[in-house]
Amino acid sequence: MSKLTVMTAVPEKVIFYEGDLIDRYQVDKFLGEGTFGIVVKAKNRTTDSTVALKIMKFWELMPEERKTFGQRFEREYTCGQIDSPFLVRSIDKGEHKGNPFMVMEYCAGGSLEKLVINYSSYDEVDRLAVQCLLGLKALHENGVIHRDLKPVNILMDAEGNAKLTDFGIAGFQNARMTRRNFLGHAEAVFGTYAYMPPEQLNQKISFKAMSPATDLFSFGATFYEILTGKLPFGPLESEEHIGPYVLRANKGQWDDARMHLPGIPDHWTGIFEKSLHHDYKKRAQSANELLDMLNASDHKSNQHIHFDQHIVGLEVMHGDEPGRIYNLSRQAELTGDIIYIGWYNPEWPQANHIGIVEHHTSYISRFHATIIRDRVHKKWLISDGQTRIDVTNGQYRPSTNGTLVNGVEAGQQGIELHIGDIITFGDTTLKVIVKHR
């Protein structure tokens, strides 16, 4: 985890001029401005390297808003430290006149927005699509969902390679998309209408689990637009278009891409079928599924756990104790191959073999899930709920909010665990990790 940037001054408005210094970075030129930030091209005077510098406009925020947006800033910076050639890399961060700033890799090629119906060949589009999917895959393998993938958030470096950027509203896989109000509805919806899947738009269900399928819908909408010059569910040029557009997205009624581009390769019509489905459970569930359709499969994730060679653990990716590792192999030795997992109750710390700390929400059940080391079939299994003599009288008791593995409900029957799987209990996201004995 990166060190938290602590604001030490009352934010002052910042106006950039060529040659201005921000720490050791000298402003070259203005690149763009969003609702909450300004991006400039700059030069590191220590290394003479060219970078992009983004400063948050804290001077426009109320004091109570700065904490929330400061957390988004930290999340964006951390996502940029995930090791992938297809993610814009975070380099440095700091504070300028009370406003947090981050320094990022500079991408000289601009965004994919300029390639909308302006690409040189289908091969070029395929290459960029593969790179975007590999970037998404890197995020997903680290438990992160982008939530705002669109052409302007895909940059190209000087060699024309695609890199995902703008992780400001990224969320954690299978964590709830946003907090709910007292009616159980989302308090806010994040993203961009043209590229958002129905489950992200619908406030009544947007608290449901995020998964890679969320981003794969946005990927499909993005490349539909790049290839055809149109949005998949009709025009979206004014506020009056929003209602019909969202309605068609909710029904899965996208225009056949061949209406706009008769010669589009068949694999792209197949990709749209797999990515634009209105039901996220019937959509492609991993970037690998779409990589297969582009003949660029990369199945390094979800590797088999070697029963006799690996020590198995769970690492907290997002939650109240990020970075904490639970040693499942050691726990299984102590508890006869059955591990009970649930909410950590300080008044009854022995209630479960693994107690997950969750201070601010109550989405983890007291007796949430069960992990079994199956010595006969040499595999690890996780199932939702628990069956225990001491607390359930031998009857099966499911959790309240379910146990998700890579976006799929584990259920009572359970799911086999693999290296890199993302498991969610409530608002806590964990990753299956191993090391050799």
C-alpha cells in the first residue's frame, strides 16, 4: 500500500503557467481539465524525463468533501502501481498549495478517442483491443474494477501501445458499487452513461457485486464506437436521449454493428454478443474469454493449486486490514481441514477460525463461509454459509449477502479455489495466494 498523502495547508487555487514549478516538476503545457482535476505535461528537473502531472482541485471542494476525494486520489495512485505495461504508471505524489498531485507516465500518442472510425485497419483495432483487455486483466487480478472505461480513458504511448488510465472511481471487485441509503438504493452512481452497464446505472441494484463483467460491458461499448463511429444503443447527444438509451441498454437492444459497418469481422459481432448482454451473469466473466475471441488468450490467472507443493493463503486486497494474510494451510492443520470464516466479533473472538474485521459496515455475516481442504481429491473448496453443531444445531445456515468467487456465487455446494481467485465477504476483498513449501 502506498503511503497516505496528508494535506497540511488550506487549499489555494492553482493557475498553471509554462515554467511554473510544482515540487521538482516544471510545467510545460496544459493537457486537460476535468471536474476535479487538471492535467499538465511537465519535466522532472532531476531526471530530465517528461511526465504527466495531475493536481486535484481541492480549492473547489467543501472541507467535508476533501476526505472522500482524497481517498479516490489514493486509490487512483495505487492502481497506477499495479505492474502492467498496459496501465498508465504512477510515479510520484505530493502536495502543492494544499492540493494533492500525482505524477504519471506521459503518453505522447493521445487517447483512443481520436481513432473513432479513424483507424488504419482491423488489425490495428484488434491489437489495441488485446492490450486494453490485458490492462483490464491486470486490474481484475488485483481485485480492482475500473468502472469508467471509455475511449478518452485509454491512452497511447509514443509507440502506439494502449494504456488504461483515470482510476479515480475504480472500485474493488465484488465489493458493493457504492453505499446504500436507508431505502437500500445507491446514494450515487459513478461512470459515463454511454459505456455503463445496466447494473451500474440502476440505483435499485447498483449495490450488487461488481465483477469483471462490469468493465467488459464498457469495453464492448468502447470498441463498438471505435469501429462504427456510433454508440451501441442509439444516439446520446442531449439529455432527452438518456432515457431511451438507458432503456435499450437495460433490454440488451443494441444496434447490429453490421448496420453501420457491413464489413466488420465476425469475431467483433461475437465480442459484442458476449460483452453487451444486459444480464451481467450472462456476459463474459473474464478478459480471457474475449482474448480467446481475438486469438490472444492468456490464461496465467486461476492456476491450479498444487496440493502437496503449495502453502495457501488469503491476502486482504480491500477492507479494514489491507495487506493482512491468513495462512489457510496452517489453519487447516489446526482445525482438521475445515475452516470457518465470519465477521470478527470482539466479544467472541473464537466464533470463527478466521474473523474478518469490518468496522464501518455490517455486510459480513457472523458465520459467513466455510473453506475445506479436501485431501481425497487434493483441492481446496469454499462454500457459502456454515453447518455447525455449536451454533447452527447441525443445520445449514447461509450468509446474508453471499460469498462470491470471481463474481460467481459459491453457494452451499461450493467452488474449487485457484491461485489468483478473488473472494468477497461483504465489503472485504481477498485474493488466493500461494508460496512453495
